[in-house]
Amino acid sequence: MFLTISTTGAPERPASDLGFLLHKHPGKAQSFPTSHGLAHVFYPEAGDERCTAALLLEIDPVGLVRRGRGKGRGGSPDFALAQYVNDRPYAASSLLAVALGAVFKSAMKGRCDQRPELAAAPLPLTITVPVLPAKAGQDGGPELVRRLFEPLGWQVQAEPIPLDPTFPDWGDSRYVSLELTGTLRLADALNQLYVLLPVLDDSKHYWVAPDEVDKLLRVGEGWLATHPELALITRRYLARRWSLARSAMEQLELARLAEADDRELAEIDNAVPEQETEQEAEEKPTPLAVQRRAAIVEALRAAGATRVVDLGCGEGSLVAALLKEPRITEVLGVDVSSRALGIAARRLHLDRMSERQAARVRLVQGALTYTDARLTGYDAAVLAEVIEHVDPPRLPALEYAVFGAARPGTVVVTTPNAEYNVRWESLPAGHVRHPDHRFEWDRTEFRAWAEQVADGYGYGVAFAPVGPDDPEVGPPTQLATFTRTDEPQQAQEAANR
């Protein structure tokens, strides 16, 4: 089982710097034991102009059978020979992915203590996998390989390997020879291989446990949620365990919320002329994102909330605004993206906060379509520009998780007003404000949804505009404040439905 990674040099960076990124010296051949064999790392070439690192994985077929005895085959004599004579030692698979994770662990995390700027920079890369399984058919073959890698920025050469070159009439095997060429961060390239090699092989060599979902979310962060083949990747990576695949899909879809955050309307909310006079600068309106946060804080102040949970907190803009309110004693920020939470922690300077201030805020990872005991007991919850990112069939799950299970005294929801879109000169007709929006409601649609949720879960609801309230099309942002009326039986009936 074999894989090579090559890069070319530049005047300011010799190609042999690849050794720093991989944490493996180009002048040495090194071997590492893995759970199913021995992995060797060596450099066929290591010059200033070009450098190639090779990973060779030696699999012990007999040991592989012994470790897996009694699992999956049931001791059937039909598979007795196939257990020992198969493609596991030769074709790239989940075994090679595990070896990548073990041997290049630091590189996959994007860590390079000696050259941190090198780890952050895209490099010209060429990756070759001489034998890669890709079964033929609608969900296989060279076409599937291209569908998986091309959306990630790779130029793909996937050549079918014939069953026997001397007998071309026999046709092609289920294997391809793969070459990927592109300019990416090395960490991104390794993480993509870690996920997609088992997907193409479509056969995991170990039992897929629930923690594989967390692993997939971690390794796929930044690219998997927006991949056009997300469903196929998730299903195959999790070995067609439908409950796990469904959980991963839920969380990956919600991960896109963090990417939007308050930046989703930046081009619209904060658009200004390229050149403006001093008077125009003074008269420049307050950005809508700032007005939205102010309106949310005012609604919470009016409700008398002291303990608040920000659902879909993203990179922490609203959390920061809430911490400026002396009346608010505790803020819980929840988001599905660990990356967004890391950015929020840095923006809030959590590591430099006083002990008293740090006790007021907590950031946790969680999916909003699942009930979560950590969300109960708060005075108020906020869904700021969140619901429009959720597929309509999943909205009932979010509604129950927030209004039925967490059940805070007050819930503040903001969402775009679709009618106002005609006032944005930079927004083409018929387009939504952000490509990830699953819908954008007009005022009638939002009011109907809010009143239905309020009636179903024992809340009253009031509406308010955010931003300039146009007499024809209304405000750019709609805000609804839900106030619990303490009718638990009604809420339980809604939950049962």
C-alpha cells in the first residue's frame, strides 16, 4: 500500500521544507508500528526544487484475520480463502487512512512549531496513489473519484487499471491509479485523504462506533459541510450505519451557521461608497448587524433576563454584546462548529479575563436540533439569524429542542425579511441574502410560523422591526419575542405530536 506527496520549491522556500510540515527528516528512513502493520516513511527525492515523501504500509494479512476473527464473516467456509488472499495489503483503504493519522498526526492538525507560517500557507502539491479502490457503476469508478476531489480544488487524473493488460477484452478492474494536483494547505490535503480513502474503498476494517461521528466532524471541518457529495461521503465513511450518518448530516448542515454569523450580511449591511466625503462618513447609518444586536439586548433587558443562552453563537459577536450588560450574570454560547467557538474564545479574550468575568461566560459545542440538558434553566434564549439556515423539514426538531425541552422564559428570534430584499441594490433580484439560507420569509410567513410555535408550546409572541421600517416592504430584519405562559400540558401535547 503506497502513497506519495510531492511539492516544488520557490525562491523563498526550498521544497525540502516539506520535511518540517510532515515532522519527518528527509535524510532518514523511518518506520512506525500501526495497529495492522508497519508504516515506512522515506523521501525518494529531497532537493530545493522538488521534494517527495512516500508512505509505504506493510499489512500482515494473517494478523489482520486473527484480530478480526469472529467479526463479520461468521466463520463461513465460503470466505475462508478470501480472508487471506485479498487486496488489503495492496490497495489504498481505511488501513492507509489510519496510518496517515498515526504517522502524520501533527501535520494533519496543521502544527509546525518551527515554521508556523509554512503550515498556514497553501503549497503546490502532487499526491499519487498507485492503486485505489473505486468500484464501477453509478457510485464508483473514475467519475466518482473526480466528483469527490475536484470540488476541493484538485486537478484529478484517475486512470482505470485493467484486469490484465495482456487481455484487454477482460476490461477494467475496480481499481484506479490516482494523481491529484493542486495548491492547498498540507493539513487540508491530508484530512481530505483521511476521509475520502475509506469512502472510495467503501469498506471499513474496524467497527464503526458513535465516536466516529465526532472524528468525521473534526477532520472534515472547513470543507465537508459544503461538499456536493456530502450525503454519499457521510454514508460510506460511517459504514452505512444510518443512525450515525443521520447524526453527522444534522451537525454538518448546522456547521454552516458559524460560517455565516454576522458576516453573512457584511456586503449588504455595511456597504458604503468607495469614496465618501467627511459629511457622508458622519451620516453613515449604523450597520444592520449592530442594530440587530442592540435590538436583541433591548428585548432581553425588557424581559428582565439575567441568564441567557445564545444558540448558534458563531464567532461570539452577540456574546460580547451581552457581556457588556451588567444585569446579565451568565451567558452560554452554543455552536456546532468547534472552529467558530475557538475564534469566539480568542475574540472574547477568555484567556485574559478576570476570574469574576470569566465565570459569567461559557462556550460549548452542540447541535440545535437535539435536546440538550445543558440548555435548561435559563431565563432567555436567542436564535439570531439562525432559523433560515435550517432545512424546513428540520425546523420542528429545533422548535422542540428550544421551546419544548429547554423551555426558557423568553426566546428572541431574528430572521431576514424577504420583502425588504428589493431595497438592496447589491442583491440580484430573486436571490437570498446568503447562499446557505434555506428560505427567507416575508412578514406574513414569519408571523404565521411564530404564532404556530407560540400556540403549540405555551408562549405568547410579540413582533418588532429591526432597521429602517419601510412603509411598503417593512424592515430588513424581523424580530419576535416569545414569552412563556406556563402551560406545560399544551407544550407536552405539541411534543407528543
